Amino acid sequence: MKHLRQLLIVVVVPALILAVFAVSSVLAQGPAGKSDVCHAAANKFVEINVSNNAVDAHMRHGDVLPDIYGDCP
């Protein structure tokens, strides 16, 4: 019984924690293949969600990525 408890603590608990972080990370990124961009519009930035293929084009004309907190300037 002691070995089973140790197995749970050493293997199962870390696996569950890793699974929770993986799922939350995927859910936090939004729709698959899309990214948030701070779009330059009328002297302010507006957050929009664009295809990952379009991010470079947006960056070339003055848009920026959200900061580490997910906010636009």
C-alpha cells in the first residue's frame, strides 16, 4: 500500500498538474491558427484576432503585439 501511495505522488500527481497547464495554455491562445494583434486605428490601438498567416503583414504597417499582460498600448 505504501508503494502505491508513493507511485501516485511521484507519477500521477505531476502528470495531472502538467495536463491542467497544457489544457489552460491551449485554451488561452484562442482559436487555432489565430493570434491577437493590436491594430493601429485612429490614433489608438484596437485588439483584433487575425490568422497567423496575416500577423507579419499587420506588423509591417504599424500594428504591434499585445504586451506580456495581453494589453494593447
